[in-house]
Amino acid sequence: AQKITQTQPGMFVQEKEAVTLDCTYDTSDQSYGLFWYKQPSSGEMIFLIYQGSYDEQNATEGRYSLNFQKARKSANLVISASQLGDSAMYFCAMREGFNKFYFGSGTKLNVKP
Amino acid sequence: SAVISQKPSRDICQRGTSLTIQCQVDSQVTMMFWYRQQPGQSLTLIATANQGSEATYESGFVIDKFPISRPNLTFSTLTVSNMSPEDSSIYLCSVLRQGEGNTGELFFGEGSRLTVL
């Protein structure tokens, strides 16, 4: 089974609107971490937000929030007030143990003016 | 947060040649990770580079094709040997964020975009 599943290959959003990028994960570990990264066309991977498996509150970082539903094993990224600069690939990732990372296939987000 | 510098940022290479990618971190780290991202794909871990020992390779990657050096705690190189067009990818160096209050995310270098003709 896939460890990280991102079912949306591509998404469009109007500038200034909110958008949700889906991510589901599969693990039998009790302790794990969930991450979102942004990859612009330049190729670098930019860390956006983190959610720990024991965190009861949803993580927020500026315009980014992570909708963590543990029972459903989902960790959706919500971007509020989209900007043209948000156009990029977005990867969901999970860490098991100290350093074992799994990455999803990514979602390409296009923000329309 | 760690600052990671990768060189070259991009290159166009001829089939059969080899290219070495350098990764410099501004702080000492125990483990460095090398990832490959083929066009339109997700990230795949090539190997984990530990200082003072042989790199640990993931299934599907071998030392002869991707030799790695880790001479100290701030530097590593990845060589892509005897390149073919299938090696055209972005190669990314990364380290774990460590320290008090860390969330254990991976920091990435800017990536090295290789095109093999």
C-alpha cells in the first residue's frame, strides 16, 4: 500500500480564494510526523508546515493550515487567500521513526489571476 | 534552520560521462540524504551519507552508479556515473532539522537539475 497518497495531480484556484490539497497516509506507527513542502519551478523544496501525530490542534503557519484528521489518516493542506506566487507543486510527506520519510506524488497548483 | 548549498544548480551532460554534485551545509550534521526526482515524479531516496562510514543505499541504487563521499560533517558529494538520458533528474541534498524544539523536517538544497543528452 502507498504510504502517502495525493489524489489530485492538478488543481486550479482563483487568486484570493482558499484551496485544499488532499493527502492521506498509511502507517501503523503511533508516533509519526506529517509535512507539506512546496516546490516552485526552480526545483527547490520548501518546508511549509508540520503536524505531529500526538498534536491535538491543527497546525497553522501564516496562510497555511493543516487539517489533521487522525482517524481518517488524512492531512490536508489548506492555503487561504491564494496568491499567484503559490503556483507550484505541493508534496505531502510522512516521517516514521527518526529519519524515514515518504513523499506523495504531488499536486500541481495553478493560481489564476 | 540549516542553509544548504548545492553545486551545480543545473548542467547538461553527454551520455557516458560522470558528474559530481556537491552539497555544503552551514552546520555540522550527522546524516545527509540524497534524493532523486525524475521529471514529473516524486522524490526517491538514493542513499544516506554518514560521516566516517559507507553510505547506505536504497533498493535500486548501487554504489558503482552513485558513489557518495562524506569527508566531514558539513559536506558531501554525489557522483552520477556513466550517465544515460534516464538519469535526467533533479538531485536534491537534504539534512534533518535538529535541535531544541525541532519538528524533524528535512531541509533541502536548491537541487541540481541534470539533463543528459
